[in-house]
Amino acid sequence: MSDPDEGKTGELTLYGRSVSRGVTVGTALCLYGAKRQYYRREIGSEDLDRENGRFSSAVLAAKEQLSEIASADGGDGNQARIFETHILFLEDLSLLRQIETMIHDQRVNAEWAVKTVIDKYVTRYKSLSDRHLQEKYIDLEDVGERILTALGGGGENSYSLDSDTVIIAKELNPSTLIELSRKHPAAVVTESGGWTSHTFILARELELPAVTGIRQLLRSVETGEKIVVDGYGGKVILRPAEDTLEKFRSPEKETAAAGSGSVDPEAALETLDGFQITLRANLDITRDFTAAARSGGKGIGLYRSEFLFNQFRGYPSEDEQYESYLRIAEEANSHGIRIRTFDLSINRVAVGIDGREKNPALGLRGIRLSKRYEAEFRTQVRALLRAASMHSISIVLPMISDCEEVKWARKIVSEEKARLDSEGLEHGDPEIGVMIEVPAAVLSIDRILEEADFVNIGTNDLVQYLLAVDRDNEEVADWFRTVHSSVLKSLRIVLDAARSKEKGALVCGEMAGSPLYVPILLGLGAREFSMNINSLPRVRSLVSKIAVEECEEALEEIELLPDGDERDEGIRRIFQEKWGGLVDFDSLLSFRRR
Ligand code: PEP
Ligand code: MG
């Protein structure tokens, strides 16, 4: 990776990792903030009162939250003392005035003024010699983040982007990307975030070129600067010279076989040796399904319902969910839709929890959070049951690690059915499946299959948990090895168990949409795949041109390879020899080395 301080004038190329294909020449827009992300925005004098009003309401909301948290601790514990210190910051008139003055004098948005003034205070605290005072900067940063989060509550966000905007951020939240996507940005570049992080799953769904893994990016780029994003080569070029711009304005097209054109949506897909394969689409945002149907997508294999959370800024009501599920199910064709119940972590639903879970991926999330927030789970179940009276809808439970969790969810579903009956409301009888993404679920698959109607195999989390590699952390991306022997063994266990119990098994992680992994999955016995709509044509085209028998042979060779780089290289060689005429595996691997 390049040194960001290497000259701030003239062309500079920074290397990272491609996470979504495409090339863009655009203008940088730097985003700041963790939970709530924002940028510097100039406002007109007519908006000054509104902006100051937003700021005062945010301070008030932050104070209320803190008082609530402090009193929840009994009012005399350590936590209470910390939060009382935070309240004192929110009552510091000099701090508040400086922020108001900045909004007024510089005509900037409240977020920018909060960030600038808090940063100034933080620098001052850090330079103090008294250790105790010096450490106050941590509290101040916390307070700043709380005000910024409160500034995002309620009302429309005021993002307004030019059509060539390249979003630059340390890490981009999926919710921010969803909001920004309504203004059609041109590309995304971040310091961190992995191939399977939701942000980049979305970027690929939105067909936005994206590059990640560029260290200290925000120190190198400024809002308004020209930037080239090369989502094939995994690099960005800052302050590009005219001849560089020329080159990237007419980029070479990707060489991998794309597979395009429309197919009969009802036509069966078969491998060369006659195995029937089903392809479905993953959906995160409500989107026209016709493109998926045109590419032979048979319904929606995974709808991540937690994305509704962004739209409604919190738990949507039963009716809001019911309407949304109906809308999405109408889009899908007669093959139906699998809706996953909210796969959220505690910090998304409760105020003041940020930072309290050291390992959120191992914390109160998915089905565990549903058990803690049972009323909200029941609301979702009711909405799903009602929508299932009109459409073919199945329910998928996330983050399952034992069969008791499935039994618990089934019990709730039957209780809510009985309640709907007693209220005279129509409901369907959806199948209930589970996500297999936790290693414990792999090892207890036989018991889980006694309770579940089908399984959705989530390879993104399965790889993360098997290899103990954070899927969102670019620093450990080299350890995120999708073809690690433990991953392939786990997949075989699940696929074999499902087949012997005659239950459906759908692979729906990012692995299912890659021509690099599809032959491996076919060799392991997978027959159902669900993927990003844009991946459907390529996967469909490849599947129709290869034989399962060849995939099994290739897998036998792969299984002899040791884990690590040698395995990746071996796969490239084996695939290039077998199917090099169909897909350019070399370029696929150089695009993404995992
Ligand atoms: C997975 O874990 O593979 C999956 C499909 O779910 P998500 O990416 O939403 O965690
Ligand atoms: Mg998952």
C-alpha cells in the first residue's frame, strides 16, 4: 500500500483491493463519522435558523439519552459517573457557543461544525501534561459521536450529490450507502471493509465500482478533487493528469465471459451432464425483479429484512412490514421469496450500547436478539404470516446455533397464527428454514434439520466464524480464505445431511455468485444457488457449459492441495486448464485474490 504523504500535488496512485467492478472518473466527497456519516456542506443564510435548531434539538436528545442511561445504572455506579461527565460536556456553554458560531459564521452544516470544534478540543486535551485531564478526550469524542447520531434522528437526510461523486470514507456504513444511493453516486473508496461486508455486497448490487484497503485515505484526498477509481485493478488515482484521464474515460472492457441476453424465466437450467440447477436472487433493497427473471432467477432466495431498518429508522410497525413484504413478494415471480428475520446486532436497536460489546459478531445478534426482543420478533412474524396468505413466502432464521432456537421460533410462529385466527385475520403457513453460518450449526446439522424445513448456507459468516476472521476487517482479508479445507468440509457435511433428509439446501453467501467457486460448490453437491442479481447471467452461462462430473474431479484434486496461497494457485491452474475457454480465471483471481 502506498504512503499517503508522498507528495500532495501531482498525480498519485494508491493501491488497495477491488470489491466491486467498474471504472469511474469522478469528484471526491469525503465522509466522516462512525455511526452517523456526514460531510461538509455549505448552507444558505435562510437555513441558518433551521441548522441551529437541529443542533439544539440534538444536544437535548443526547442529554435525555444520557440521563436515561445514567439512571438505569442506579445513579451511583461507575457507568453513571461516566455519563454524568458526558452530560457536563453537553452543558459546557463555551463548547456549545463555538459550534453555534461556526454554523453561523462559516455557514456550514451542524455536523461539520460539531466535528471541527470537537476535534479542536480533543487535540487540546491530548496535548495536556496531566494524564487524568488528557484522557478526557475519549469522553469528549464519545459526546461528539452522540450529538452526531442525534443529528441523524428524524427527518430526511440532506445528502445532495453530483452525478460523478466518488464517496470516500474510512469505513462506509451500509445504511449510509443506501441513503446515498438514492442520489446516484459514481463509486466508493474506503480505508477498510471486506469483500463480504454488507457495504460492498450492496455496492455490487448497485453496480458501483468500489476499492477498499487504502490506508489513511482521508489524509490523502480532499473533497472536490478529481479521482479515478479502478474497480478492476484495485487502485485509485488522485489528481490524475490529462493523459491518465483519457485512458480511464474509455476503459478496456472486462475479459471474463459475461453471459448475457434474456432467457425464458421458466426454462430449466442444466449442467452438461443433466443435473438440474436452480438459481435465485439475493435482495437487500427493493428493486425491480424483472432483471433477475430475465436472467433465469427463480424467485428470491434471501431477502435481508434488516435493511428495512434503515428505511424506517428503527423497528418498522407490523403494517409497515406487512406492506413492504407484500411489495417485495409481488416483485418476485411465482417461485416465491425467502425472507430472513432481522439479522441485527444490539447496537443497532438500543441507544448507548456502542462499544459495550467487545465482539459484536459474537454478541447479541440475529436470533439471539430476537429472543431478547421477543415482542418485536412477534410483530415481524405476524407481518410475515399475513403477507404469506397472499404470496409464496418462507421464513429464514439467522445465526442459528442449535435446534432449540428453531423450536422456540416455531412455537412463536404457531402462537401468532392462533392469535391471527382469533382476530379473524388471514395468514399463510410458511415454511421455516435456517441460516447455516455458525460452525456449531454445521456440526449439529442433523438435529437442526429435524426442526427446519430447509437450510440457507451463509458462507460469508461461515468463513468468518470458522476461520476466526472478521469479514469487515480489511487488515485480515488475506486470512479470509473461502476455499480453506475446513470450509469445504463444512459445506460437504451440510449438503450431504440435507440430501439424506430430503431437505432443500441453498447456498446464498457471496461464494454462490462467483464463477470461481460455483464449480467447487457443484462438486460438493450444491444444486441451489442464490446471488446478487448482477451475477446471475455469468453464473447461469457457466453452469450450462460444465458437467458436475468434471467439477467432482476438480474437487478431488483441490482437496489434495494444502491450505494457503498454494491452494489458491492450484485452483487457478486446475480451472484454467479445464474451463479456461469459458471464464478467464486468471483475471478473476487478479481481481480478487481470495
Ligand atoms: C452469509 O452470512 O453468508 C449471508 C448470506 O448473510 P449475511 O451476508 O447477511 O450475513
Ligand atoms: Mg450471515
